[in-house]
Amino acid sequence: QIASFFKLEEMTIVSGISRVIILPGNGCTPIRKCNWYAYLQQELEKVFPNIPIVLEDMPDPYEAKEIIWIPFILNQLHCDENTLIIGHSSGCCAILRLLERQKVKGAIIVSAYHTDLGDESETISGYFNRPWNWEAMKGNAEKIVQLGSRDDHLVPFKEMVFVNQHINSEFVIFEEEGHFMFRKFPKLVEIIKERFCTSPSE
């Protein structure tokens, strides 16, 4: 267990995180019935009992257009420099574009990619119509943790490797988790505890 040495009641939040935002992949609506998002919210409310764990249905959930999602994340979900933001699939693309202009405390990206994958439904989002500003991303997040599985059937692993190489993220590689489309994700909770929590004695 990654964080087995922690006792939950002794955990404190690292580096002044004051908000956690969870972003879904496109097509994931209602959000609480999709994948591991509601599970993660419930588990993080135990880990971080004194800060909001934000999980809201996104506007334009199927096309997930940048011009709609980014303002919503900033103005409605209130992402700021003290936020830990977590995204899955196309939610990662939103985070990457967000990091080009917005500082955050930390980012976790699960099944990230940087091209439209030859899929018109991805192209329409607007994320892929210009080069990525990788240097800005690196400067705007104190810590970036990336998760990916070699057998992902929707996002080629080489896409994740490319992102990792350009943002110098900590890359946690899985072998057989596919596109991480399951109801519970305890490993992610453990990773968050290890990377973003500490005990008072530390």
C-alpha cells in the first residue's frame, strides 16, 4: 500500500491546498454515475475534511469544448493557485490548456493525450487547433502527477509518454487498467495521500 504508513487522522494538507476539483472525460454525465468520480469525491472528503471536493456536471458534456469548459472551471468551479485539479481522459486536455495560463497547487492527469487521436469528436473540442505551451504548464503547477496504462484501448500509450516527456510529470504506469473506466479507484486515493498529504511530525 502506497500510503499505509499514514494514519488518516494525522494527515494534513500539503502546501496550502484549499480546493480539489475533479474533471470527467467527455460524455460522462451525470458525472456522479460515471466511472470513479463520485467514489473519489467521497474518499477525498475523508482525507481533506475541511476543504471542498468539487464534482459538478460539466456544461457541453459530450463535445467538451474548450471555450465552454475553461471559463466554467475558472468562474464556476473557482480553480485558483491553491487548487488541486484532477482530470480523466478529455478532462486532462482541459487541465493542460488551463495550465497554460492558470497557476494551480497540483494537477493529476489520468489517461492524458495531446492530439485529437484522429477522432472528429475530439477535434471539435478545440484543444488541438494550436501548439501546446509545455513550458507554461510546467511553470504553473507545483506538482503534476500522471497516470496511464499500457493497455489503454482509447488513448495510445505513446500519447501519454509524449505528454510526460514534455511536462516532466511524475508518471505512474499501470499495465492492465485500460482507460480507468471502473467504479472505484483506491490506487488513486493512495497516490493522492502520498503526494499531497503529510503528517504533523514531518
